[in-house]
Amino acid sequence: MLATGSVTESGEGQFGFGEPFIGLVSYLDKTFSDIAVDRFGAELRTYPALIRTEVLSRSGYISSFPQFLLTANRLHSDADHYQDFVGEIESAASAEDSGALAEKALERHGTHAGYVLSPAVCYHVYQQYAGALISSPGKAVTAVGKCFRHESRYHRSLERLWEFTMREVVFIGTREYVAQARHDIMAAVWEVIEEMGLPGRCETASDPFFLNVQAAQKVWSQRALELKYELQLPVGGGRSVAAASFNVHGQNLGSAFDLRNPDSAAAFTGCAAFGLERIAYAFLCQFGLDPGNWPDRVRSGI
């Protein structure tokens, strides 16, 4: 893809895309969006790339995944800092290490803006409905957005991205509603994967929590209770990528965001999340860049 120019690299874990990648990602997003709307009556939403730090703290994400966080900073709000900052940048402009000097200047004169780059779309949904009474048996919301996670390595091309596109379907309601919705969307997505001609497997998984006693308990409970399934797709060389996840959260997020069922009990939540670039990459590893060699379902849908 790099050789043909359909993908360009702009930094670690950061890529620009042309065709046929753009069309394939759009096709995948529409496919999963249609499943959410047609089969689950999901409400369509859009959300910003930034999310309040308080929301992620409330959700428990920050304490569980501090290693992934990317924060939004801004310069201190006074004229002296602005002037000093500009002076440092101008002085560094001609230096060989001007980039490093500019980064240091930003650190000296910067402050946290109260927001982080969103690591997942679903937290916007919980923020939106915080304090809401959820009609029985439950509701579904779907949105697509750019997500950001800092990881220790980005050396495996499109298998691991710093900035990526995620389509999510969020379920809020009774225990039975969320469990059945998770089961049904897994089945629906597996049908799509088979029709696309992709080999793969679904398996239980746990998130890579920051290692402490509480995190170890979460890892154990996720695996023991099968709270998280991952769709693994092969990408060649004996490797596979986790391209989608299907999760149930119990009442943890319902309690954290005061999401209530009609009986006033905390609502149950769950979600399905699709890494669109990863699925597209796995598909291209299987079928190549020439759409003429793609399965009819995909070729006719783009």
C-alpha cells in the first residue's frame, strides 16, 4: 500500500489513506451502522474527538488505562507566558533540535485543558445520558469517531495505530436486554465476516489493565464471566489482530453515570466496537488491493 501510494505514513502509528482503503472503510462503517439501526433500532449520533477528563475519571478509564491517555494541553492564560513562549519558539526556529526545543517550551508554558483525546466513543454516550431514566427494556446508540490511544510501539504498520476510527454500538437497559443484544450483534457481525470471505475467530479476552490489585481482579472477572469477546482476524505471517470487541459491563457504568431502569435500579450496559482500519487491513491482507479480486458482496457495496 505504501508502494502504490494508497497509504502514506505521517508519523508513528499515523497514516493517510486513499483508495481503495477509503472506500473499504466507508463500506465497513455503513455495514455496521446498518446492523445497529436496522436490527437494534439504534439512535445515530456524532461526538467530538475531545472528552472531559472528569468523564473518563468517572468511568474508571483513567485509573485502569493510564498508559493509553493522550491529554489536551494549552498555554497558560496570560500575556507574559504567551510572550515568553513565542520568544523561545523564535529562538529555537533555526536550531537543529528545534522540534525538541519547541516541545520543552510547550511543557514549560502549558497546562491541562480539562480534556483528553477520546480513547473510545462509548464514553460520550454515557455522558450524554447521565442521570437518565432508560425506557424498558433498553436503548441502543451508535456513533463513529476518531479515537486515540498511546501505545509503547507502532512498528506493525496498520495493525496498531495511534489515531484510528471506531464504530461503536452501545446498549443500555436491563440485564436481559444487554446480554441478548450482545449475543445478537455478535451473530450478525459473524455473518458479515463470513460473507466477506474473511477467516477469523471470536474468543474471550481481557483488557490490558494497569497492573495493581484492583486491575488484577478486573482481568480475572472479565475472563471468568466472559464479559469481553474479541473478533480476531489474520493478517499474515501467523499473526492476527483484535478487530472488534463485544462487551458487557454489568451495572458499573450505570451506577457511575446514574443511568436508571424503570425500577430505579442502575442500568446495565454493553457495547460492540469495531476498529475500521484494522478490519480493512485484514481484508486487504487476504484479498489484495485490486477490487476485481474482492468478494462480490464487498465489490458491489463500494
